[in-house]
Amino acid sequence: MPNIIKHNTGQSRFETTVEGHLCVADYQLADGIMTMTHTLVPRPIEGRGIAGELVAAALEYAKMNDLKVDPHCSYVRDYMHRHPETQSLHV
């Protein structure tokens, strides 16, 4: 069952809570570019695809809002490399 991903615009991040652990994909937004800065999934719940769900939600948001994505976060960079359909979002 997929996790419920929330877009927390006040904190500039996509987030979900799994087993009491907050998981986030942080970004900065300026001039039509979503700079993905950090992805965090706490160690006890790593390896479940949670980071991928967060990044997918962020990239879908970017796509729906005609934003370009600058993947400063290495996880986001790797995710976009593994998912060629996201390359049109890359700055």
C-alpha cells in the first residue's frame, strides 16, 4: 500500500510519516525552477521505496506546474537518471 504523500508548502517539502518517522524531500522554488535539495528517510525504515515515492510526487508536481527541476540532491539525480521519462523536467 503506497504511503500518503503530503505537499507541505510552508516547509517547502513533500513528506510522509511511516511508523512514526518523518520522511521528507526538500526543495527550494525560484524563477520556475524547483531545486531538490535533500531527501531523508530515517534508517529504521530505509529500503522500502519511500524516498522514491516522495521524489515521484515532487516531480509530478513540477510537471503539473510547468516547473523545471534542478536535482542538487544525489538521490533525486539518481532517480531522474533511472527514470528517463523525467528528463524533460531537468534544467
